[in-house]
Amino acid sequence: MSWYNKNMTDYIKDFDGWIVKKKESHYKKDEPPLFRERDIWWISVGVNVGFEEDGKNENFVRPVLVLKKFNREMFLGVPLSTKLKDNKYYVPISVSGKTVSAMTSQIRVFSSQRMWNKLAELDKGDYAQVVKEIAKFFILPFLPKQEGRG
């Protein structure tokens, strides 16, 4: 189990516990759940390295927005947080009447085998805002015009 020492300075991550759950998810025989873009699901994101967002509780889950469904087995997702920050990588959205953040810097591909249960469906306006903010990651500044050799 993950824990802090009494001074809250050293966070101990339960990598061994996560490996057990990760194996269970990998060998799951269930059919992939039915999901679509804009859905928010509890996903086993696991215990990760450095500042990558971890899951919580015994299943290492956190809510994740399905941004782009590739097929029944894979999707691009954005983890959510109850922390609200004045930061361009924390996009405020409303989920079940509560304001949370879509952590756009934590975007990644997930297997549907990590899915536990559906939490909500995101409003079209909030979904469009998240997509708009993520699109900014991929817009490159225009290069200066090259002069020809006349």
C-alpha cells in the first residue's frame, strides 16, 4: 500500500501490489466493456514513476476521460483530478455537478482491460474545451519564411 511517513516527506509507492493487480488486468477474460468518447471511467492507472499520476485504493484507479477511442481494446485518455490548479495543463470541467480538472499533460493510451466501471459522460462543451487545450500541444509555430536564392 502507498503511504507517507509521519513528516509527509517520503511517499512510498506500492509497486509490488500494483504488479499483482496489473497481472490480473492483463489476464482478464472478460469481453471489453462498451465505451465511447466523452465517457469517464474508473481506470486502473497503477503506480507510476516520478510525477506521472498514480491511481488510488486497492485497485489503483482514478477517473479517466475517454478522449479518442481507437477500437474496442484501446483508447487515448486524460486522467482527472479533484485538485484545481491555475495551470494550463489542468483544464476545469464539470463531472456530476462537481468541478474537477482534466490533467492534459498526463494524456496517454490505455487498454480497455484497465476499465472498472463508468462514472459519467462529459458534457459536449467541456469535452470540446479539453480537446481544444490538447490540440494546442500539437500546433507548431510557423517557421520564418526562407529567402530564395534569386
